[in-house]
Amino acid sequence: MSAGVDTRPARDRLDLTSVRQMWQLLEPLHATVYYAEQAFDEAAKLGYSVSTRWPSYFAWRAAPLGPVGVEQVASAFYSFSPSMVAQHVPAAWRIAPPDQVVEARLRAVDRTLRALLDDMIYTPNLVQAAVLARAAADAAETAGRPLAAANRTIGWADEAHLQLWQAATILREHRGDGHLAALMVAGLDPCEALVSFAALGHTPNEVFASRGWSDAEWAAASRRLQERGWLDEHGNATDVGRAGRREVELHTDHLASQPWETLGAAGAARLVELVSPVFGAVLQSGILPATSTLAVGAPPP
């Protein structure tokens, strides 16, 4: 392929709609570790409080980075208030070192997926799904993508259902790392990123309180966005704000496309077919919240 020119036949090219579809299908699989009863059980065994999901969330997600502190986690997670991060990091590593957390995370995923997927984990289709997803994850470029890179340094599990989850995790963090770049290009700081997304109305504003920003910080971010013309006086997205968020999402899709180009359109379509039953099993289980800040399944802004 010559530089800047895609010379493949049109049938082999992957459009951005497919790139976003892959995220929407794999994100719920990844997210099971933050909500499943089995994951809370493994977290409690390590010594984490499970009265809310946040102690285990920060431990599970940040552990691949090593014993990092507040600044590193706030930077990598972006949309969380640093004050909220400070409630959980680096205290998480005094409860259990990151390498033990990573091992427990995989145990949690194993128990969760065995309960959700039952005999599906032994099928040839799931094995093929794992092979395709892993090919994309192995091909992902991780320069400037710390969470994707950290998760890829973890050795692959032997079982197909665990490999599928690991690949989904690498790919969603690869997309997430790119999304932060798109937000920064748009000039949206961490709180503004949430406020501008909440203003689209896909998810109730109350859900965004989980990120730990104070009312004063939220109001200040809203004022800044109003001054830029992104919000109206009621805090709703203007045409400018909707266009800005649309550009962020399109930029994110572009930045997330590289691993999927490895599979091509046919390979990606086959993975959609293979993963759809897994996606359905996760959603039908009811362990994921009906609304979240990711708004998976919501119409594009």
C-alpha cells in the first residue's frame, strides 16, 4: 500500500461505521469485570471494599500500569476528578500489589464468563472469535497509548474466552487512549469532556456525578463551554457543541481504525457475527447498568 493511498479493493476496506460497531460489541464484554458478582468476590478476597464498585474499578483498570500514583492514573483515565482518583490510588497498592491484582482480575473474568456464557466458551465459534480479536490486538500500535500498551504486556491466557476478553480490553483501551487525544485536539479538558457529552442528552446528568467533579467544577466547565458556544443557557448542546462532539467521535473512530484494518472488512464482519452472541449474553445477564457515561448503544452524536 503506497503512503497515504489505500489501494485495496473497496470490499476489503473497513469503514468507520464498522470501527465503531466493533467497540460497541466489545465494550460490554470488557466492562463485565467492573460489575459482575464474581469480580466483586475476587476483589473482596484481595481486601478491597466492595460497598461501591470504585475501589475495585481503579484497582482492576490501573493495575497493568504498575504501582502508579494519582497523577498518572488521572492522566490516563482523564475524565475522573483527580480528587476522586486520590481516594483510591495509591492506596490500592497497599492492599494488593498490581501483579496480584492482574492475576485476580483474570480469575474474576474467568468465573464471570463461565457463568455468563456457559457451554458457549467451548465452541469453535468462540475460539475463532478469540483468534480474530487477538490478531487485531496484537497489531495495535501502542505508541502514545499507555493503557493499551500496559495491557498488551500481560501474557495471553490459554483459554479462548480469556483471550477474547484480553483482546477486547486491549482494543477498548487503544480506542480510549485515542479518544483522549481527540478530546485534547478539540480543546476539551477532563471536566469539559464530560459536560459537553452530558449536554447531548444520551445519558442522564446524574450518571456523570460518578466521576467525582464538584458542583462548582461542573458549573465552571459549563460556563467555559457556553463562552465557546458549545452550550446554551440551559446547559444543552448547541449546534456548535453537537458538531464539535461529532468531530471528536469521528476523530476517535479514525484513530481506532488501525488494528481493525489488519482484519479487513471481511474479517471484521466475521468477528461481528461471532461476537454477537457473546454481546447478547452479556446484555441479557443484566449485570451492566442500563445507563452509563459511555452510552454504548446510543445513536452517534
